[in-house]
Amino acid sequence: MPWSSTGLLKVIWWNTSLAPPVNVRSATADDLVFVVDYVRFLRHQVGFDLLALAEVNAEDLRTILQGLNDPSLRVHDSSDRRSSLKFDTGVIYDSTKVTLEESRTLTDKFHSTTMKTGHQMIYRVTATGDPLFLITSHWPSKRTAPDGAPRRAELGTALRHRIQAIHEDTPEAFVILAGDYNDDPYADSLAEHLGATRDRTMAKRRKGLLYNPFWRKMGESHDDDHDDNNMRFCGTYYYDGGQINRWHTFDQIIFSSSFLTDKSMRLDERRCGVIATEVLWSKVLKSNQIFDHLPVFGTVELRSQA
């Protein structure tokens, strides 16, 4: 029986830079006002049903929700500053599109270290009735865990084990990962240990793999013929001190293979990418600003059978 489209489910991830888990330059009241205004732009001009945010605290999330002034929106605060293991994520979601049913923080041990693997939520999608597993992650920076540090590989393996556990209970589960992994898509932590491939056919064939459309977002946003367009980028995170690259694709939204098959929810890859507006792009490039990440988005087509 053929499927017909009943709408879209839009997911956005953004590391806001407001409240990082380590002590760096503090955000100002003006910075928070800018984030509230920008999230309002994301809601009304881009659209989202699930907005996952990083480097936020409970007060930030309350202020953002109040600024949106939308009775259909709810906030799930998964930030926690009470211990040395600081969590800094939260999700604003449209309660008419999804209902939050369960949530839990994911931590794993690596020798004597406790790792912040992520935060898992289960939403019920109103249009299809399906459970949607969303796992948000903000992994350590390169300063804390540099390239080659065993902890980076262990985080990928730990997250893969968490997804395997979901699939043991729900074999065809719809799972979305959204995060600032502080690794590019080709890094071993994501490509090898997590199993997030750029090969759509392989992801369909081998159910243990995930599909990462953000492999395609590592190159220049514009070709060289567009010299009149100065708003260029080649990633999601900007670091002016880079010796070879200043841009990195650290922010990604990754999908389980169920989204690639003929089911009630299907990845719409044409509507996945980086949200680059001049007002934020110009702030990211300025060293006197706290902002250094562009938001990313992914879209799922919701479908029903006649």
C-alpha cells in the first residue's frame, strides 16, 4: 500500500555558546537577548518541532521559552551543574507535534573517568504514533580530549552500545542523534566507533550502521564563481586560530537506518544542512564575540498509508 505525505518533522541543533561547561568568557545580557531573538527567527522563518540547544542552563532555557511566547512549545531541561560532570543541553519542542514520554542522562565509565555520552529522550510523534528516540550530546573539546585521545573513541563506542540496546527492544526504532561532537564526520569516534556512515546504501543494508548526511557539509558552501557572495563557510564551528582549517563540521544530526526505508517516517535529505544567516555568521567570525557555532537542521517526512 503506497505512502502519502502528511507533513514534516523538523529538528534543529545549535550550540549557543551561552553557558559552556568549562569556565571561559561569560555571556552578557545582550548575548542572551541575541539568542532569544535568533531562536524566534528559527521558529518563525526556518521552523522547528524539536530544537536541541547546547551550552545553556535552566535560566537560559526559561528565558528563551518566555521570549518565544508560543503556548504550543514546551522545554525539557537536561542541563545539570550540580556536580563536576556538567551537562549543558536542553530541548524546546512543539507539544502539538510530539509528546515527551521518557528521558534519562547517559553516562559511561572509561577506566576511572565518567563520560558524558549524551541525554536520551523518547517522544511520541502525534501524526504517526511512532516513538522517536532523540539523543543529544556535547562531547569534550579538543583541549580536554585532543585528537587520538582514547576517550574520544570510547565515547563513540559507548553511544553505539546505547543505540544497540534501543534496537534490541525496538528493532526498527527511529533514532536521531544531534550534537556537538567536537569531531568531524570522518573522525574515528564517529565513523568507526559509532558507525555513522556517509554511504546511504550501506546504512540500508547493514542495520547496525547510522547515516550521517553531514559528511556532505564539510566543503565550501559556495563555489569560486560566486565571488559576489562573501558569506562563505565550510563547516559549522569556526576557530580563527586553526593552522590548516578554521572551519570544522562538529555539529551534526545523524539518523538510524529506519529513516532510509519505506516507513511512516523518512529522512528528507534535501532539507538537511547548515543554517547560515549573515547576522550570526558575522558574529561567529569576530573574535570579540562568544558565538562560534552555526545551527544545523534535519527534516523527516511524516507519512501515512491510505
